[in-house]
Amino acid sequence: MPSPVATAGDSHWTDLHQDAIVLALLLECADDFVAGGMLCDKLDVPRAELLKRIDSLRARGYVIHTRGGLGYRLVEIPDQLGEAQIAPLLASGELGRKIHHFEELESTNDEAHRLAEAGALHGEVVVADFQTRGRGRRGRSWVAPRGKAVTFSVVLRPAIAPVRAPEITIAAAVAAAEAAREMGAASARIKWPNDVECKGRKIAGLLTELRAEPDRVRHAVLGVGFNVSLQMRDFPEELRPVATSLLLESGERQPRPLVCARLLEHVEEWLSLHETEGFGPVADRWRELSSTLGRRVRITGADPIEGDAVDLAEDGALLVRTAPGALVRVLAGDVEHCTLL
Ligand code: BTN
């Protein structure tokens, strides 16, 4: 059984929390120096304590420039995916409350299920630098090169009936698309049900798996694969026409822990909106971000059909008009986009 690479004890956690405050302030003014006096005031600590926090961040790979009289400027964030790197960048409440980091796993979804069965709390995250048997939707594999993607799974304990599980998938897709846009993939949209793509090229995939009894979800695992700094040559040849990455879309290399943190924050935001206000606002935002609605589509799978994608149903199904007056509810399958209507 693989063992975690990084875990946090209590005092370590306190340090991380202090570092997180410094980091958040430096990140807010990413292109500018932040005065040391201001940082001391916000932390309510003397200058010597601030220097310890700056040293601790530098020791963990953050490059922070100092200029006498001007203060501190964050120049580089480490690209490792450990809890020590992700947690200080994370402004969520429960998602990422504990991050189990592995250099290599078969699948983060499998490990998250194992942890959930052993009692892991809502929001615990499993992240891996590399998966040897990453799973995609519909029995496919998910392959991502070491060090260039973010692959993680979150244990969720939603208080909903199993039939409503697709709503979580839709909410997570909205979250991932919004995070992608915020990080520079401005054209990110959602292909039903939850592929995030930029002009027809996939940048992220989500896989939600349930462990449930007929009337109760024991837990769900939300797996996210996000292409961060892949160049076109990093994708297998057959995927090159249909894949992309944040680097290719934004032209900027984003640190993976920051990408992971932003994704978790957005997932938390949309899941909590779903919990408080129901599926309505989630579905509305999905419609706005959808690249599927308003298109001629072909649904492949057990029951292939072709028609016009007209709406998202209240339960997350795709409504496809196959002939005048004939509306088909699609609950599973792959969508091929044909023409715009
Ligand atoms: C898809 O688009 O088919 C879904 C891809 C989901 C991939 C992620 S990577 C992290 C998590 N672990 C897995 O084995 N799969 C998901």
C-alpha cells in the first residue's frame, strides 16, 4: 500500500497557517513589493517573526525578493503538489482540510474511496504526481505526464439522495470551467456533462463515483484531471487534435499547487451553493457555460441518437430533440458536437 509523502502535524499546521497569511498578502500584490511593516501589522507579530515566516516559505521553494525600504515580492511558487505547498494557497473551508499527497498511485479515485471507507471526512483530498491507472469516464483511461498536470480526488459526503448525484457532477463542471477561465483559459466551456474544453479541445475531465445505498449516499469521490503545463508534444499523438492545457491557452506557466487550490475553492463554492439553494443556480450557470446547448449533437454509446441539444433537465440529463415534438432525455453517453443550430 502506498504511503503519504507529506502529512501535517498540529504545530506544522500552525506554521502553515501563518505562512498562508503572508502568502495571501504577497499574492494579492503579485507584481508589487509589500511593505514589511504592513505584513507585521496584518500578522500582528514583530519583525523577527515575519523574517521566520519568510525564511520558512523560502525553505519550501517560494522565491521571495527583498528590497530595502520596499519590502517583499513573491516571484515564484514551488511546483510540488504536497500539502505544504497547496494548503498555504488555499482559501477554502472544508475542501482540502487534509491533503494526502502521493508521488505515484494507480488512481487517486481508488485511494479516496479507500480513505472514505476508513472514515475520511468530507473535503479530504488525495493528490498524486502520477497515476499508473488513472480512470476516465465510461471505462476509459486518463493519462497525464508526471509533473505537468493536476490529478486529485475529493471525498464528499453530500446529504442528498443517490438519484441526485448527477447534480454534483454538474456543479463540479461549473466550478472547473470557472477556475479555468479565471486562470487564463478564457474560452473554457462545458461539454455535457462535465468535460471542460476550450474551442473543442479538452483541458479538464471530471469523474464522480458514488458509494451508496438505495436511499443514502455513503460517500462520493470527485476526481479531477486538469492539464496544466503540457505542451502539444506532451500529449499522445491521437489526442493532439482534441486536447489542450492551461499553458497552451493562457501562454503562462501556472504553478500546479495554485491550480489545485483554485480548483478546490471553486468546487467548494459551487457545492455549497448547491447545498443552500438547490440545483437551480448551478443549472443556470452550466447553461451559460455550456458548449453543447444549441448544437446538433450525436450521442454515442448503448443507445446512439442524433438531434438538437436544447436544454439541461432538472436532474442533469441532456434534453435532445430528435424530431419535431420528440424530446429524448440523455442520462449517459458521449456527446459529439456537430454543427451550431
Ligand atoms: C474523463 O474526462 O473521462 C474523466 C477524467 C477524470 C480523471 C481524473 S484524474 C484524478 C482522478 N483519478 C482518476 O483515476 N480519475 C480522475
